[in-house]
Amino acid sequence: MAKPKIAFFDFAGCEGDQLQIANLEERLLDILGHVEVVSFREVVTGHSDDYDVAFVEGSITRPGDEERLKEIRKNAKILVALGACAAIGGINCLKNFQAENVYREEVYGAHARWYPTYAARPLKSVVKVDAEVPGCPIDGAEFARITKDLLLGRTPWVPDFPVCVECKQAGNVCRYEMGRMCLGIITRAGCGAACVSQGAHCWGCRGLVPGANLDAARIVMDRPGTSRKAVQDLLRFFLGDTGAAL
Amino acid sequence: MNTKTFSPYVPRPVTLVEKTRLSDFVTRFTFEQDNGKPLAHKPGQFVNLSVYGVGEAPFSISSPPRRTQNTFEIAVRKIGVVTSAMHNLEPGAKVGIRGPYGTSFPVMKFVGKDVLIVAGGLGYIPLRSLLFYQLRHREEFGRMVLMVGTREPKERIFVDEIAELAKSGDVEVLETVDMPDETWKGNVGVITTLLPMVKDLDPSSTYVSMVGPPIMYRFVIAECRKRGIASDQIFVSLERKMKCGLGKCGHCQINELNTCIDGPVFCYTDIEAYQEAI
Amino acid sequence: MTTYTVYKEQLPELFGKWSEEYSLYVPAKLREGFYDLVAWKPGLEIAWDFDVAYNSPKRFLFPPREALITFDRRTCEAKPVFEAPPQILFGVHPYDVKAINQLDQLLEGGAPDQNYVRRREATVIMAYEPLTVSSTAFWASVGAGTVAHGFDLYWTKIGPAAFTVEVGSAKGEELLSLCGGLVPATAGDKEGARRARARVQFRARKNSLRYNWEETPRLLAKCWDSPLWRRYSQMCLACGSCNLVCPTCYCFDIRDEVDDQLGEGVRYREWDGCMLEGFAKVAGNHNFRPKAQDRYRHRYFRKGKYIYDKIGELGCVGCGRCVRACTAGIANPLKVFNELWEETAHEH
């Protein structure tokens, strides 16, 4: 069987996810042994439009992006959204809560009107996405697992339960019991509750868990000592494109 | 059995010997046990099949018990990760199985009685095991009726086999589809519409075995009860997520019952009171 | 069985000896108000007055993630994986011992779960009478305040520097005598232990069922259609926290992972929970418990009826962990059972 050809692309984002993949180093070589990389700016030079699997990073923020993404979709048998920006819109969607002239001037200054831009959105708002590697940044090990699933012809498995599960598995003390806020209750697991295990709280970078009970979550988050503004900011941080953001 | 290294989670290898396409969605797989022994299952039991690296899933055994052969059959709809991976296998490929697990249709109870087999959708797959086992001992049973209901004609499976059965005269075959197309000449309607077509049914000596989609049971059972068949003469096989097959993992619970060890075949009397069963 | 008196000053030596051959876990403070069993090291301050270990001891016998088999994709050979490090759990409260006894029955019964059996065999349980009661606990009222078996030693603190130690197994006695010179407990010491127990039992009665716990299965049998399930489950986040922190919950999922050469792999199990949305979903996405209230009710039936029907005990030992863990404030067996009792008051 011919090795599947894979290519990496990026839109509005920091390329941090591709960097995570590059950081896999030796593991990357093993995995890449099963595929042929035709385009990967962080690792190899050159580019080709002949590929089976496209890993796409970044969100769609300009009308012009759509055409390029649709072209990628047309070429690829499997399109994988890589990272929060691509999968859920991520922090790029913060701008969606500001007036267009405000953020355009902030970014492009006096030349703002030369650059067309619109509300940031995830890939799935434009084309069909076959699989997602969630997270900001992505977890290299999860990328490896999802890639292996694809190589085995298997629909990649990503957890369909919230971060709480992994927090309990890790034995962490719940942030809410410490009087703090945390988005783990509505966020898709798979990170191993990384942020909470490090003493922080969940920011929601992996997107909403399927069937998230947002009404209940809002009541849970609305506690004495937490301002509504703080809740809103947290929900907008990564989840701006979802129904969670107020 | 070496108790030092025994684990109930370790599958044993079987080899795919034949793969037959039954419909656009369903394929029959014939496997051979590498240990050379017959599977020694009873009609209605299931195995947990592993495609290593992809996962493990439960499948009803479709072939009747065989005392002298080490082969067995399952038929699979391409619907989840394991079934998709199975469709990519070619003869010669190896997979792992655990089991057979679970309860079976109480064939001994059916001896000397009339037998009604109700197969909705893919329900024919596990019921085949029972049907052909009974046909092998045809003289021990009274009248045998097979009812087959399918959503659309193109989803029908084992079409030739069922036609053959109807011709043989050993079994009365009644078939229906919910949504006919222009090619379909037979009965139209849900499977319950077939039951009134069974003439001269003797409810006191008729035993019913049924397998089908979750929605089917309630209606067919009600219809059977209407015809006067007692609930302890009705046997159903229920599908749940039978992950471990050992009554441990909890996924297949119906109230307090573990479908994998207390089922999948239940006498209707035993589950009538369980709200989650049907 | 014999009871000995042991003094605090003997402990460092005993612990040191034990930890030569065992991983030793003892109660310690994580932060103000939070305690857990942690790996012992010399000098570690033991939290003698801990109210509840934040994480239930099941993780030592049934880890959150555990390999079951290894396999080779090319040959389709599979081998079992067993891991059973010798360990001592020191400071297990009686309700948690009770929970372990229950896991023993359920996982060793039928087709024994060899992975659990082996870990259990390699584990020494040193029970410890609590001095304080967690504000969410109600173990005294569900018959889990005392435990008659399932421990190798049972420690009771009878004074600032003294313990009585009841022997539960030969293994326990052997471990206790490693530093020689065992002193049988005097009648006075035993009386001290009895009083210590009575004191804490009294305090634990503060949160109580309004009825005899043995009525729970009969109560639930009447409450399948109670409006309570829907009322509470509206707030359910389906996060599974109540399942995962429960010392008697043991449901698991099984998954495969292959190495980067796509050759060999591991099949492992991971904690799962019936409150998670996809728990009863089969291939093809039919969900046998699609609604939050189905799942919510299932959990309480499992705790209050199904387990009882199997082994004659409640599946809830009243540790109160789920009450704390539920951010939505709906996981509370005591409250749920009491409210159902009130709801059906006209019938009794």
C-alpha cells in the first residue's frame, strides 16, 4: 500500500500546534515513517498539492481564506483541524466581541481599510472537517494517537466527556472546592486535566464537550465572590464561537 | 488453564476464512478458531471480537453450533470503528475473540412445540443460529414460522437463504418491508402486521424468539400477548454495550441486570418488570 | 482476635521497616481542609484527625488507567498484563474498608477480574478509626460506621500518643511485630478504644437518613417515576465526578493504543461513569439512557437498590465524597433518599 501523503496548512494562528508536532522529535520520525510529508513548513521545505490528509491550523478570519480552505478540502481525502483556532475558533474569536473598526485599527493602524477581515471562525464553519485535534496548544501525544488512528483506518477517538473525568482520575482537588472558577465542567477532556494538574484552572481550549449543559454551568459559575465579568471573560477566551460565550 | 497467567481479558486468535457481502451495509465473516476446536456456543450467545489497535466489540454468533467444525460466522453492519475495520480485513487476516458469552435461546424448551421466530432488521443474524440449529433437528419441533421485517428492500440480508427456506417447506416464511420500492412485490408494513397472517396459531404451545431494533420489541410482544401467547413463552435478545462480557464494566446494565451475563437472551417474564429493558 | 497497644514513638521505625518492602501510604494534609493518602517518607506529618481522604482508596486497587493486555498487530498474539505492587494502605476509615469489601465481592465474583484480584492480594489494609467526621458524610446511618472484616490491622487512637491495634490477619500481626516486643492491650486501653469509637459514631449521626437504611431498596422500588429525578438532573453537568470519586463505583471503558511503529499495542481500561452522556451508547449512536434523568436515576438505583439486591448492602457507604465533588450540588444520596422518603410518607 502506498504511504498516505500528508500536508500541513495554516491560517490565522501562531503555528504553535505545528511546533508541538515538530517537538515530538524521535516519535515524529517513527510516525512519519508511515506517511509521506509533502508540505510541512516547520519541518521540511517544498510543497505539493497532491496529498491525502490535510492538517489545517488556524482560524478563518478573512473572506479570502475561505477559497483557499475550500481548495484544500477539495484536494484532501481527510481534513483534520489542528488546534483550538482551527477546531473551535479559539482566541481569535475574541475579536468577534469588538467592533470591526476597533480591532482593524488596532491591528493594521492607518492601513486598516486595505485589509478585509471578518468575524473569526473555525474551519467547520466553512468546510466539512473529518477529525479534530483539539487544544491550545495541541498535545503532541494526542496528535500522534489521532494520526495513528487515521493510519489504521479508524475514526479518531477523542474523549466525549468533560475534563472533570481526567481531573478525578488525576486526583486533583476541584477548583470549585477551592473557591475558584474552572471551565473543566463543560470542556472536552483529553488533555489529562493538564492545567488543573499544574495548579491553574481549565480555560476551555479543547472546546465544549458534546451535550454540555450550559445553563447549569452558568449557575454553577455564578458564585459569591465571582464577578459576572470574570465569568464572561473566561467563557469568551476560547469559546467565543460557541453557545457558551455570553 | 494456567492460573498464573490467566486473564479473562485475553482474546484467542481466529482466522478469517471467508467474507461475503450480504447487502450494501452488511457483510458475513466466517472465522476459524486457530486452536482447532469448535466454538462450542449455544444459539443466541455472542463473542467479543478484537481488531487489535482499533478495539473490541460484541457480535452475535450467526452460525448454528457445530460439533465437528472449528468455524463460526458473524454478520456485521459497518457502523462503528470495529465494524469498519473488519470490513477492511481480507481472508487470512487474524483477529482475537473472547467468549462465547451470555445466555442462549432455551432450545430444549421448544422441543415438541411450535416455534415462531421474529427477526426485525439485523435480528435475523443471531436468530439464524437458532433457526438452523432447529432445522438440523427439524423433526423434534412442531410448526416453525419465520417472520422477517426490513426497513427497505435494499437492506434485506440473506435473501437467497430465506427464499430457499421458504421453498424447503420446513419453515413458513413471512416477510415484509416498511418502505417498499418499485421492485418489491411482497408485504408492506411493520413486522407486527405479519403476526395476524399466521393462521391457526396455537398460543398454548407456541414459543416466540425475537431479535430486532429496540423499538420493535414492545409492539411485537403486545401483538403476541394479544394472540394469547403467555409471557414465559416469549424470548427476546437485547442489545446493549457489552464491553467486558464479564458483568464487570457496567455499560450493558438494564436496571440491575448485566446484559452480558444475565442476557442477551431473556425470557420476557424475567424482564417485564424492568423499566429499562424494553 | 488479639489487640495490642502501640505507641506513636514506635511508628517511625515500623513505617521505615514496612516501606522497605511495601509502598506505604498514610493520611496527610494536602492543604487546609483537604487530606489524602500519600506516599510516606520519613518526617512526613500524619494527619491523624483527617475527616476523609480526598480520593477514595479504590485507586490503589483499581487504578484510573490500567493495562489489561499487550498485543501484536502482526501476529495477533495477546498477553495479559498484571501489575500488583506490594502496598500498605495505612489509615483507611471503616466506611472505605467497607467499600473495598464490596469491590472484592463484585470484582472477584463470577469471572474474577484477575487484575483487581492480584492488586488486592498484594495490598495490606490498615484500617483507622476516624477522629472527625466530614461535614458531608453520613456513613453512620447507612450501616458503614463499623466494619468487621477486610482489614489486616485496625488502628484506634486512644490518646495523644497511643493506639490500640486490633489484628485482622496473620499478615497484619506479622507486620506489626517487625520491630519486636508487642504489648497486648489492657482492658483499660480497649475501653479507651471503645469510647473513641462511640464518640465518633455519635458525631457521625449528625447527618442521618430519616429511616432505617435497609428500607432503601424498597423505597426506591416505589420511586421510579418520582419527579425528583428530573428536578435534580436538570442541573446535571454529566461530568461523572460523583461516579469517579465514589469508593464503590468501578465501571470502566476499554480502549486500544498502538505504538508509533503501528506494530504492538496495549489494551487498557480507564475509569468510566454511568453519569457520562455516552455511557450507554452503542455503535450506531443509539443511547439506552439518553436523558440526564435516566442516568441520574440509574446511579441512585445502583447505589440504593441494585447492589443491595446482589449483596445485601447499600452501594453507598456514606463517605460524602460525591456531595463535595458535585459542583452543581445535586449529588447527595442522603438528601435524595430522605426526600424520596418524605415524598412517599403517606405510604408508611
